Amino acid sequence: MLLSVTLISGFNQGLLLPLLAILLDQRGVSSDMNGINSMALYVGTFSMMFFIEKPIRRFGYKAGIISGIALAGTATLLFPLLPYLWVWFALRIAVGIGDSALHYCTQLWVVSSSPPERRGRFISLYGMSYGIGFSLGPIGINLIDVGHWIPFALNTLLFLLVLIFVLSLKPEYPDSSRPAAEHGNRYWFTYRTAWFALLPAILYGLLEATMNSNFPLYGLRIGLSKATISMLLPALGIGSLLLMFPLGSASDRLGRKRVLMFCAFSAGLLFMAVPLAGDRTLILFALLALIGGLVGSFFSLGLAYAADLLPRNVLPSANVIASMHFSIGSLLGPSVGGYCIQYVSASSMFYLLGSAFTLFSAAGLLFRHAKGAESDQAKTFV
């Protein structure tokens, strides 16, 4: 049930980001304004993180998922009916709030219920489901030729179908925190203990938003067709699907920090190689697939690593921080990427992404997890 929710949520984001970017470009909206409009989805995601923890603790995962489906599905259906730039900005915020509720509930439910020795594999299944949906989403761009409203209607229909499954779920709730934890500095404790494990969320947000919002614009600038762009974007997801489970299993055996550092460094080099491929479709597809394979599981592996480092009943707070980090990366991606395309060069977005992942790998050399210190502080929260 949870994996089906995750799949449709991934499809929603994978379709809307490039679809809306292309529609706005066709209407003559500049790259930087296009990027700013794309930010709205992540404004909704980011703002929701300030309020979501307490309602989910009180009403449970199921209520949060149903609310998210209702909001995101309704807003998606309204895009073709209200084709105004400022309205689309508001609708993207609504979609972001709905998707935020879906991701928060499904991520936390999966991570908190996974046994530690198999957490990497369990969270990989979650990531694979999102990746499948995210990879299929851009293919819906081709339905524009039949009618501009059809991709949006299809997306809403999928939300309605998954809602039927969700209604049969048994309500469950996050582990409750004791009053000491509620009034203590649990967010500071989370950052101090697991800051490196929470950084992958920023990078994953930066990757996802930049590629889905700005890559269509990059592709158009170098002469790629809409059909080619719609086939290249899923390469990230395809690569992610191929390597996500093996990387999750490897992180169970070799340690999540090592896997994260290796993947980040390798992906950083590949990002910087993308402009060298020019408009050669097969090479672009191969590079994007390799990048997706290496860092497509960054968010889920980061959450699994945080779950290794933190006591279980602090995980809701860690999930809030990770989701906020994802939103920060997602907010920066379209705006900075759009600005770079407009005023620097079309390929500068790839140097930005490559530098970010390389710096993260280097930051891993500074992270030292003090197990004894964590055990002493954790007593406050259990």
C-alpha cells in the first residue's frame, strides 16, 4: 500500500515539473522566471514541514496520506483549467503541501518499522517505488499533443485509484516522545548527532528540481526535441532503479557513510562530463543513467543512516529536518539553475551540481560519529 502511494507521488512530480516548464517556455516565459515559478512546489513542501509533525503524531499516518492525496490531486486537475502564471504558482504550492504530507508519512512509516540489519534494503524498496513513478512521469509529456488537459487528468485519476488502497490501511501512529523530549532541544540533538546523514536530502532535492525544471530548458537550448527530452529525463530514474537495491544492500554490509561518499564523488565527476556530450542522445542517456544510479537513492540512504545514528522516537524530528533540507535544495535548484542558463551558460547547471556532490563527499571526511556521546544524550529522549 505504501509503495503504491510512493509510486504515484513520484509520477506526479516527475510529470509536473518538466511538463509545466515546457508549457511556460512555449508561452514565452523566460528561463529565470520559469525557474522561479517551479520553486513554488518546494515552497509548499518547505512550509509544510514547520507544521506536519504534531498533526501526524495526533492523527496518524493514514490521515496524513489521505489529506495529501486530496490536496495534490485536486490542485493537479486545476492546472489546465486555470492557465495563469500566478495561479500556477499557487497551485504548485498546494501540490507541494500535498506531496510533502505523502512523503513524510510514507518515509517515516517505512523507516521506523524497518529492522536495523535490513533497513538499507527496506528503504531501497521505498526509493525504487518513487523512482519508478518519477521515471514514468516525464513520458506523459507526449500526451500534450492529444490535449493539454490529458496528462493532468491522468495524474488525478491515478491519485484516486491509490486512494482506494489507502482507505483499507489500518491506522498507525509514530512513536510518541516523552515530555522531556518535547520540551528539550531534540532538533539540536538530531543535527549534532546526524548532520552528515541529513545532508543527502539537500543534494537530492537540488538534483531532482534542477534536472526536472531546468534540463528541459537546457535540452531545448542545445537543439533537442521535446520527445527526446521526455525520453532522457527517465534515464535518471532508470539508473536509480538498477542500482538502488544493490546500493541499499551494500550499505547494510559496508556502512552507509562509505557508500554515500563514494557515490557522491563519482556522480560529481559525471555531472561535469555531461556538457562534453553535447546533443549526442545515447551518451547523454548513459551519463544520466549512471548519475541516477549513483545518487538516486541519496534521500532514502540518508534517512536510513540517520535511523542508524538516532533513537527511534526522535526519527519524526529527523524526518522533518530531512524534508526541510530536501525543500531547501529543491528551492535553490530551479532558481539558481534557471539564472545560470539565462545569464551564464546552459551547461553551468551541471558544474553547479557536480561541485555540490563533490563537496559533500569531502565533508564526509570531517564527520565522526561519537557513539558514546549519543547513548548518553539519547537517554533524554527515551
